Amino acid sequence: MSVRVVVVDDQTLVRQGVRTLLELAGLDVVGEADDGAAALEVVRADPPDVVLLDLRMPRFDGIWTLRRLAEEGVDVPVLVLTTFDDDELLLEALRAGARGYLLKDVTVERLAAAVRTLADGGTLVAPSVTDRLLRAIRSGPSPAGPAPAAVQDLTERELEVLRLVASGCSNREVAGLLHLAEGTVKNHVSTILLKLGARDRTNAVLRALHEGILG
């Protein structure tokens, strides 16, 4: 089944170039938008499998778009694609609900793989920013307030699942690696979110990193 993508970028040439590359990689680009407001209209009309989102846009930027999607309860995975290698911007995007983050110098193969990872329920952050992200998380405040006491109650199996989720694995991939049913993994993820007081997988990983429970 083809993965359906919406590309959001204020630069027409960039949008068209990304569209062409994704289509050559076998992905189905079903919409384009030049800012957040236009992106919301496109996504509302026909929700895609993944939104590919630039952060720095005039008028309604990427952070605004992420927050509005969350406020409206639109559960579409968002992969940020930007030229700005900025730790604070990355953290803000993840806290606002982005499930992946890549820089625009990424290869076509890597970009297509990232889109498929998000469409399959995974998360992804470019390796080039991971170490700095971890340092920023651990030296700053918790992503969404203090973690609940239940954070200490994660079972060994839940920790195994959480570590694989943090590495970008989808539920299906976690199930294969741990020899579990995919439904069992989904139940574990739901329990982890509840125990961590997290709204989604990305927020759960941020909390876990901040609390140092991933080792």
C-alpha cells in the first residue's frame, strides 16, 4: 500500500523538488501547502499518512501548525524537514507533537525511509542531532512538567518496548524484535504513556530521556 504524503514548505521550488524525489521513491504526494494555514486545510480535507513540514515559514510557521493540529485532535504523523540545525527549535517541535526531525541535507533514501517509518507508527530524529538533543533534554526542564511517580513503576518489558520506541521502531518492528503480538505491543505502549503522563510516543521518549530511565 502506498504511503500518502503532504508536503508543506513556503518555497515552491523546494516543494516541487521534494515532491518529485518522494514520487521517484515510490511515495504518493497527495497535497502541498505553502504555510500552516494552507496545510491545515489540506490535511482536514483528506488526511494523509504523513505530513512533511518545514519549520521556518512566513505567517503560520511549523510550530504553529503542529500546535493547531494537536489542538484540533488531528492525529497525523508529522516529519519536520528543515535547514535549521537548532537544538531549541528541535525540542520545541518535538514538544509540539512532531514525531520525526530531519535536516534538508538528508539523502532521498533516508528521507523516504523516514516517511515510511512514521507512517508505520515509528519516530525518528536525525543521528546528527541526537547527542545534543539528549544533553539539552537532561540539562533543561521536563518536557511537560514533573514526571509522575508512576515513572518508577515501568516493568522490564515496558522498558524494553520504550527503548525500541526511542530508537524509532514502529509497533510492528517492536513486536518482531521482542517476539510479541502487535496488539500486545500497542497495549504496552498505552500503559507506558499512562505511567509517564505522556500524550504520545514522542513525548514519552522525551520524558524518559529527561528522567534518565533509558540508560
